[in-house]
Amino acid sequence: MLHYALIGHPLGHSLSPQIHRRLFQLEGMEADYLLDDFPPQELEAHLPILRRYAAFNITIPYKTALLDRLAGISENARLYGSVNAVQVKDGRLYGDNTDCTGFLRTLESAGLALRGPVCVAGAGGVGRMFALEAARQGAQVTLAARASSLDKARQVAAEAREKLGAEIAVRPLETLAGPVGLLINATPAGMYPRVDAAPVPRAVVEEASAVFDCIYNPSQTLLLQWARELGKPAVGGMGMLVWQAAAAHELWHGTRFSHRVVGQLIQEMEAVLAEREAQG
Ligand code: NAP
């Protein structure tokens, strides 16, 4: 039996084992997927264990911490400075980024494109990736961050200029006003259990053409609820979570999952999450 894992700390109630086990089933593969939760001070001692997996996924805080332990890294992972999928070949680790593929396939499924004005709220790991990818695709990108992460946002804009020759406008989150185009939430504001929060006021959603919220718990955030009430296209983060896993299997085994199959899996996982929350 082949062993795969998600590494991170803390991992809590991750949905990854359920998602990946369903993907193995769909591929007809005999494999298991474990949660491997260890603190950062144990990373060095843990490397031999990582080298024994067939492949593994990475979440916080190792998406950047593992970069200099890899034998190779894809061009995307280098641009975003973040690795979330690692393949192990002869005990050597090769890193890639499928979070961005997950994001792009989710937009594609919803008929949304990274064109025209795009406003990303949040300049952490995911916000950085969304902003750089949108800039790479030629969108007019605004990166909006709260005061404590404005410097991070300016660094992203500098990187876009240097690596892509693209401009990203940086703004304090609380000053967003006027047409914002596609509004993307890359902050944890609105995530369970603080579901009554949103990264921006409703007035900003009124000015958006569509909304993508990377939060997947709850499946309908307050931000998405406002967008739907206003009749705007609105997409949640479960699609990105399931698509990034499907894209990892594509890298590892060459399996290409259809939009129909992944769409069903997204619904299944939303049901798993709803049941879990109902049970407390
Ligand atoms: P991160 O690196 O910690 O960045 C979070 C950013 O949001 C930071 O800029 C932070 O500002 C800002 N922020 C935090 N709370 C805020 C608030 N209440 N109002 C405004 N800004 C706030 O986290 P990340 O890895 O980018 O992840 C961001 C979100 O994406 C998380 O909710 C995570 O669950 C979600 N996510 C979803 C998927 C998916 O597949 N759907 C994948 C990855 C991540 P400071 O730096 O000033 O604190």
C-alpha cells in the first residue's frame, strides 16, 4: 500500500484525507492518505519520514519552510514562493504548487476570468499568489490589505514589477470604494466560527462584478451571501480545495479529472462539512 500525507501544524479537522481517499478510489488505486502533524522544531528530524511517502501535500507553516529542502521546484511554485504538493522520487523531494491550479479551475468552472479589474483582499500567502497570477494574466490588480500587512502587499507589488513587468496597485483595505471588478477574499475574515465577519463592508460588494471567497468553512460566508443577495456571481473556497487535490493527483499519476466528477466531489465535501458542523 502506498502512503500519502498532508503535513502541517496544527492540522485540526482537515478534509484532505476524505478528498484524497475519494480521488484514489476514482483512480482505482490502493493507497492511504494520512494527517502528519508535527511542530516546526521537528522539521529536520522529520525529513526521513517525508522521504518515505509516495507524495505529500503541505499546508501552513511548511509551504515556504520546505522550499530549501527540495531537490527541484516548479516554475509556478518558485513564482508564488509556495509549495503545496511534493512528489518523492528516489528519496528526493520535488515541489509544485497546485493551489493556483485549484483557484484557476474553480474560476473556470464558474465562468469567471482573471481579466479587467481584480481586487484581492489580503496579502498573506494565498493573496500573494492570487495577485501575482492575476497580474501575470494581464488583469488590472489591486491588492488591498489591512495596515499590519501593507508592507507585505508592497513587497508583492515590487515582485510583480521585477518578475513579471506588471503593476499591482496597493491600497489599505478600509479605503476600498468604487468599481472593484472581481473581488477575491484571501483573508480568514468570515471563517468558522467567526461567521458574522467579512473582509470588506457590503458597500464594496455592491461595487464588485463577481466574488470569489477562498474560505470553504462555511460554504456560504457572509461575503458570498451579500453577493448572492445582490445577484452577483459568487464562488466559495471548497472548489479550490478539491481542485488543488485533483491537480496534485494529475501531477503525481497523470490522472485528469473532469469538471463533472470534481463538481460532484465538491458537493460531497460540502455535505461532509455541514454534517460535521451539525454534530458540533
Ligand atoms: P495568511 O498567510 O495568514 O494571510 C492572511 C492575510 O489576511 C494576512 O494578510 C492577514 O493580515 C489578513 N487578515 C487576517 N485577518 C484579517 C481580517 N480580519 N481582516 C482583514 N485582513 C485579515 O493566510 P493564507 O495562507 O494566505 O490563507 C488565507 C485564507 O485562505 C485562510 O482563510 C485559509 O483558510 C484560506 N485558504 C483556502 C484554501 C482553499 O483551498 N480554499 C487554500 C489555502 C488557504 P496580517 O498579516 O496583518 O495578519
